[in-house]
Amino acid sequence: ASHLDTKSFLWSIYGEDKKHQIEDKQQHADADNSAEAKAITNQPEERVAATQQIYAELTDYDSAVQRMKSDPKSLVLSEQKSRPRSFYKAGIGAPNPSVPFNTKPRQAPEPHTPADHSVPMTRPAPRMHRNQDDDDTAHGINWRGRVARTFAPGTCKDGPSAWNGAGTWEERDVTSSVKSQLESRLAACESAMDDGTRVSIAGPPILEGEANIVISRGRRYAVLDFDATLPFRIDSEDGDIMAQGSLRCMDFSLDAANNSERLEWTTSFSDDDDKSPSSTSAVAALASIAEEVLLDVSRNLVFQEQ
């Protein structure tokens, strides 16, 4: 239908409806003979207001038609607002009237700017990596190694060699010097008993083992482990040989010296007949003297060759 036909159709609908309302009010007014009803019915302003309302509604319809032609989405949205929730099927969901359609216009793309070739291109900075072999500092990819340096020999007060001036680690073998000290001092060991007998070392001591001095981080440590065999003889007051044999200490280490432990000695006689209480006590006295010598040398080992 054309626009005029639609307008006349709506006018007829709204006009007939309003006409029936006015006739109903007039009938009630005539029946009740009410002065108030007569005043309302005979008042011409009410007819004018009804006419203006109808015209306003028709004007709204015209504007709605114009909006539909310009923006069809607005009419669809208003139509969806008027529908009840039961109209929509399960799973579709009613639209949210509070959320309007995205009517924001698209932004125009930024214009392309050509590269400025007047500025010379620079080489990017080199990537950095950590060199674990050197001093753990950051270097570039094309870095050069350090110039080789000549290390001058140094001295350390605590005793490391010239090549170990920092005193990190050094081990010295002092076995020969320790053996010479033990042999000279043990050879002089002797003891005189109350009955006039005399026990002494009969020959050079037999020493097997090693002695080392370790220097670590500026501190000195001694390592010593020996097996000592001492030949002895017991002379009478007249100078006659009463008994002969050997004393043996199989486990003599620095731990025993530091802990002041008693050493274990094994006594053996050349002739079992020479073994007597007096001879046993004389050998025990000699073992005590030799033990003091061993402990004294081991305690002073760490202070040797300063």
C-alpha cells in the first residue's frame, strides 16, 4: 500500500477507536445525568487533544518509516524489543536491548609512509653472550681474546712454591727428611734400669712409609704414615748382652699424634729364654722413649721447610 493509504488506514483505526470512546462517555453521561460528565463531553478541548494525539502517532509512524529506509537495523531492534521472551526458541536467546548495535564507522587506514632513505642504515648491535671459559663477563660475537700475559714468579710467606704464589694447592714429599730425623733420634734412644741393666737401640731403625706437606689455600697440612721396626739389646751391668730382639709399631700416623693416642708395639725376642720380667719391663721403657720421639717429629712436621 502507498504511504497515503497506510496513513488513512491508521487514521480510520485510531479515529474509530476514539469515536467509540467519546460515544460511550456521552451515553454514560446521558444515563447518569451527571454535570461532570456533561462538562467533559461538551468540552471541545478533549476532541482537540484526541486529534493531536492521533496526529502525533501518525507522525511517529512517518519518522519510523524514514528510519527504516535509512537504517533497517533500528526497525529490527525496535521490533525485537516488542517481542516477549517466549517468542525466542531455546538455544537462541533473546537479544539484550541494552546493548546497541555497533554503528561506529570504520576508521580509515593510516596512510603508507615510504622509508626515509636519506638516513644511512646502521649495523645492529652485536648479540651478547656469556663466555664461561674466561672471566664470566659479557662479550660480543666478534670479540677478540685477551692478550697473553707473562706471569712473574711470586713468593708466599706460608711456603708455596714460586709457581704457586696464590697458595691454592701444593703437595710436597718430605719422606726423606723425616726418615733421616727419625733415624738419628731413634738411634740415640736408651734407658737405664734400677738393677744396672741398660736397654738401647742395637742398629739403624727400619722405617717404611711416606710423609707429605700439603698447602691448600694458604694453610699447611701434614700427612704421615710409617711402619717402624727398632732392633734393641739389653746389656748387663758388666756389659754382657742379656737379650736381643726388635720393637715394631705397625701403624704410626699423624692422627695418633694429634689425638695423643698410645701406640701399639709388638715385642719379639731372638731367644725365648731371654724373655723375663726384667727384660720385658726394660723393653717397655725403651718403647715409651721411642714413642715420644715419633710423636714429637710428627707434631713438628707441619712447621718444617718454612
